[in-house]
Amino acid sequence: MIHIRKAISQDKPGELIAKGALREGRHDLVMVVLEDDCLIGCCSMEIEGMRGIINSLYITEGNRNQGIGDGLVRSILYSAQRQNIEWVEVPVTQEIRGLFERIGFKPAREDLKVLQLNLVGFFNACTCCGNDRCDKGC
């Protein structure tokens, strides 16, 4: 069974954080994915005031393209929102751009190599169409 949660010291996520590094920075919030007590993924975020920056995302090779990365990113976004983070940014590479865009990240106006997401809008958006207000009654 797959389980996503905040990392604890016994998880030792350092190796996966290093493999999935998108930028250098702190790892203030770290989420891990475990399958049968085996670490198969990790995502880390640096927190600066009301903004979070995803510094690392890694899913082990045999577990990619199964929606695990999507779930892991959504879980770190939820944890960040619970810590009153309003905006999340991620420096993107070609390999991960599609994942973050499917979740709802948009290019930052000043830097096309950075995607950003407003968490307030993200968690209040309609599940069927993504709009803040939906006339379908969702």
C-alpha cells in the first residue's frame, strides 16, 4: 500500500532530495511516499514568509508515471496551505514542466523558468472546471 506523509528522521530522505534537486535551498517541509515501508519518493519545500519554493521532487524510476508524483505534490501543497503559505513556486525543467502545469501551476510573469500557484485559489477552485466560482453547482 502507498502512503504519503511528512518525513520523519528515520526516513532519511536526503538521498532522494539530492537526486531530485531543482535548486539549492532549505528543506523546511519534506513529504515522502512509502510503499510497504520502502521510501519511493520525496518532495521538499523551502518556506519564506507566505511563499513556498519546491526545491526537490523525486520518484524512484520503477514508480514513475503512476500518479505518485501528482499525489506527492498535492500533499505538500496541502501541508503548505495549512502553514498559511499563499504562493508556491517551482523552478522547472522540461522533464517536470508538464506535471506541474497539469496540477495548475502557471508561468511567473517575470521568469518563464519558474511556475507558480496561488494556494488560496487552488484549494477553493471547483473540482470540475477549476474556476473560483462555478455555475454548475459543484
